[in-house]
Amino acid sequence: MSLTRHLDDPESAVRRHFEVTYPHVKEVRFAATSVPASSITIDGRSQSLVTLDRFNPGQPKVLPGAELAGDSQFDWGAAGTAFDYRIRLLLAPQDPAGFVAAAGARNLRRRWHKPSSPAAWTELVEAVADIQTRPSGASEAGAHPSSTRAARLCGLLALYEQLYRVPESYLTQHPLLLAGPHAGLDELLGLVDDRLVNDVATLTLLFTESQPELAGHHQQVVSNPTFDRSSDLGGADADLIVDGTLLELKTVKTPALNKITVWQLLGYLLADTTDRQRIRAVGWYFSRHGYLWRLPVEELLSRLHGGSLDLARAREQFADVLLASRLPHDR
């Protein structure tokens, strides 16, 4: 069972474990700052005052357009997935063979009973490689954050990913299926909604402007990271790890740090049983607001738990819960 399904299921052992051990989700909306503690005097006694940051993304800075606010025909989910791909390509060189979109392409190949991937997928891989070889200040056709060419390629990657994420019964009218096995790259790129392309390009530019440190050079970027216990969670993979920060990209109109949002990132953190990914902080980037909320791991655990909690011990407990919840033939 996937981590998301565990968290959605009130009867899940994982959900119950989180409810008992990490109930204080509202406390994650506050964070310690570097501002030194001050003091005031009350009834002759000095009282320490500690400044806290408060989760406050504000109003969205980027939407597909005011006229689209109630337009059900805009694929908001695909826009979010495309933005995820765009940020990965922006932060570090990527191998499309490792993308979830590649699994979607393989599903499409099997559906068409083809021995190899269609030419359009191969052309897409080459096009993605091409924009990664261009400098960040390159022309519109290259890797500049506002590049609509890069955004359109990422939109097509999002369509391929849908072929893996979405049950087949929902895909009978999927545009890539309707295009057929002989469609070329240019034809498939034409299937990507122009509004989505402009949306992703604008979101990417906001990312670079609002998060210059995050958008800069990094020692380590891991895309779609998996963890020691991923196989126990339906192959759970996160969005990004950037220099030790486990990062979730949220392309939503209404930002929130609710139970599912917080516990999902907690689940990834705890699934890294042997500390293979060396996660030292977690963060949520709300792309439509240009807002990053980041917490050191120790602070995340203490706020959720309501007191200090050793990360290694927390991971052991989570692994025990997963083992106990597995079916006998899976152990």
C-alpha cells in the first residue's frame, strides 16, 4: 500500500502510529528563528521572549489567469507535475531514463505491443538533454527559467507520467493514446496546453526570483529519491533532496500544512531507515506563492511529537510498524 493510501485510511497502522506519536501538526506552522531571545519584566520578574516564524504564504502570485479560476478544463495536476520536472532540470543535470515519465512511456509501448519505445519518446529524451547542455542565460530555445520551450517539454513529460500514475481505465481518451504510435515529437508537443506552458514558465521564473539560494548551485540534488522502506510503501518516492533538504513542491492555489501534507514528508523521512539520503531538513515550496517553509529535522520531530525524539529511534519505530502491517507472504 502506498504512503498516501496509508495516510488516507483511518484503519491503517501507519496512520494510527502517526496519530499517536506525531499528533501536533499545527505546531509545524511555527519555526524558530535566528533572532536572539529578548525579555520583558512582569511583576519584577524577567520573562524571556522567543521570536517564532509563522507559516504565512500569502496570496498566490501566479495563476494560469484570472479568467481560468473556475475553468475545470485546465489540467491543474499536469501543471504541477510539469513544474516538478522543470525545477529538476533547472537544479541539476537529469537522466530522463530515471523519470516516472519513462515508466509511462514503457506502459504506452506495451499497450501498443511495440518492442521498443516510439520515436517521439526518443526525440523527447534528446530534446531534454539539449536544453540541459545550454547555459542558464541562453536564448528562449534553451534553459532560461522563462523558456517556454523547456516548459512545453516538461508539459509533455507530465502527460507521459499520467500514463503511469493514473489507472488504465481512466486513460481511454488520453491525448498520447489518441495520437497513436507514429506521432512525432512536434505533434505531441502541440498537444500540451499553451496555458500550461505559460503557467510553468512563469512559475519557474518566480522560483528563481524568490529562492535565489535554492535555485543556485548545489553539491547534491536527488530527484525522485527513494528510501530503505520504499518497497513497503508501494515504491514511495519524494520530489527532491537538495543538499540534505527533503523538499516537496506544492503547486496549489490554497497552501496548507495539514495532516496529510505534513505526515507525507514525515513518512519519507522515517522511511530512510539507514540514513542513506542524509536528510537534515525538510521543506515545502509553494510554487504559486514563491514561498518556502523549511524546518530542521530535529525541530520537525519535536514539534510533531510534543517533545524531543531521536531520529534513529523514530525510524526504528516506523520500520516496526511497516513490518507488522505487511501480509505474511510479503515478510
